Amino acid sequence: MALVTGAGSGIGRAVARALAEAGWTLALAGRRAEALAETSRLMGLTRPDSPAVLTVPTDVTRPEQVDALFAAVRDRFGRLDVLFNNAGTFGKAGPLEELGHEDWRAVVDVNLTGAFLCAQAAFRVMKDQDPQGGRIINNGSISAHAPRPHSIAYTATKHAVTGLTKSLSLDGRPYRIACGQIDIGNAATEMTGRMQSGILQANGQMASEPVMDAADVARTVVHMAELPLEANVQFATVLATNMPYIGRG
Ligand SMILES: NC(=O)c1ccc[n+]([C@@H]2O[C@H](COP(=O)([O-])OP(=O)(O)OC[C@H]3O[C@@H](n4cnc5c(N)ncnc54)[C@H](OP(=O)(O)O)[C@@H]3O)[C@@H](O)[C@H]2O)c1
């Protein structure tokens, strides 16, 4: 069974639907209960005989809520095979000299601390369960490789997610815990609404950028999730084909 965080919208919702279609039993987490319920309803439309779904409203920045989420998963399903560690936020965009301490903290709390807390809780379950092992798939970003202007908190935390992925991979080896990362560029979601309407480029100009369907990202996550534990996609980059990234722009 698989747990998806940030499952109430965007990529998390698309991945939940794709995993359900592939026959996975799912738990969905995110702060908004009604958004999780809508994802669950959409999964039922995709696949009317959709396997069991557990929705657990959770703020991933709160350790006690993360503990409660993983306890609920263990109680209901007895094990956890895959965590899609997806909850994230872009935060406030703007010149870094104007970024407030609280703005910085808000992004670090979700993208780094929240991802760590969920990965740690998954690691504990996967290490203890019988048969032992499982897979953690972290959601990085193109910003784990290259920044957009005015995105220091997002860029720093997404680079840090790469560190989480590498440490989890290494520390997971003795326990059959695999960890991989998907780095996405411009999937059409709430977070990337500005990519189409016009977003600041490195040369100072505003430009709209190509986007792709989140469902095409989801197909890659399903592939990563379904590999046997002896094989791992360590890093996958899935981006809108013509977005500015390759070729220094
Ligand atoms: N779209 C892209 O092109 C793109 C590119 C690179 C990386 N990503 C990454 O993909 C992930 C999903 O982004 P998205 O594009 O699908 O945007 P989105 O629709 O805004 O999704 C973000 C999700 O994270 C959840 N979330 C935020 N803060 C949370 C918290 N404190 N606790 C629990 N859940 C929280 C939100 O649900 P609630 O508000 O209900 O909590 C929401 O469902 C993020 O990690 C993002 O960095 C996306």
C-alpha cells in the first residue's frame, strides 16, 4: 500500500489517481479534509472498484500529526510499502533581501522539516515491518538543480531534499528501504499557475512558459513505485519539454 502526502491537489492528486488505477491501496494526507475527500471521489471515478482509501488530515510540519498519520496507516493496513513524500509549498516570491524570517521558516517547515518527518516515520515503519523494507519517493524539483529568480527558500529546501534522498538511500540499505527522487518542471497545478500567465526570467523579462499535464508526471511515479526493491530510480527529471532549463535558459 502507498501513502501520498499533499494528496488534495496537483501532483499528489494525479499520483493518487494513477496509483489507484494501477491497483494500489492508498492513504491520502494533506491539511484540507475536503480536498482529500475530493481526491478520493476522483479515484473512485477513475476506478469504481478502487481499493481501500484512508484519508488523514495532516499538517506535515507538526511532528505529533505525522506520528498520528503513520500510526493510522499501520493500524489500518499493517504495513507501508511506498511513501510519496510530496507535500510542498513555493512560499512567497520576492527579492531575498525582503524575505521575512517567518516567510523563510514557512517554506523550510513544509519542504524540508515536513519531508524529513514523513520520511523518518516511513523509515521506522518499513524497518520494523515483516517482510522488511519499502520505498520512499521524494518530490524534489528542477529547483533542486537550478534556481528561479526570487526563490531562495524554495530553491534551498529543494536542494536539501536531494540530501534527504541520498541519506535515506544510504541509511536504508541494511533494511531493504529504497529511496528515489522525482524532479519535476512545470506540471500544470495551482503552484505553477504563474508559469503560463508570465513569470520572471533570469534575464529580468517576464515570459510565459510551457507546462505539461500532471498525469504524465504521475505515470513516472507509478513506474518508480512498482519496481522490485532490488531496483531503484535514484533520480528522475520530468519536465515540460520546451521549458527554460537546458541550454542556460
Ligand atoms: N507543479 C510543478 O511543476 C512542480 C515542479 C517541481 C516540484 N513540484 C513539487 O510538487 C509538490 C506538489 O506541488 P503541486 O505542484 O502539486 O502544488 P499544489 O497543488 O499546491 O500541492 C501542494 C500540496 O501540498 C500540501 N501541503 C502544503 N503544505 C502542507 C502541510 N503543511 N501539510 C500537509 N500538506 C501540505 C497541500 O495540501 P493542503 O493545503 O491541503 O495541506 C497541497 O495538496 C511540491 O513538493 C512541489 O514543490 C511541483
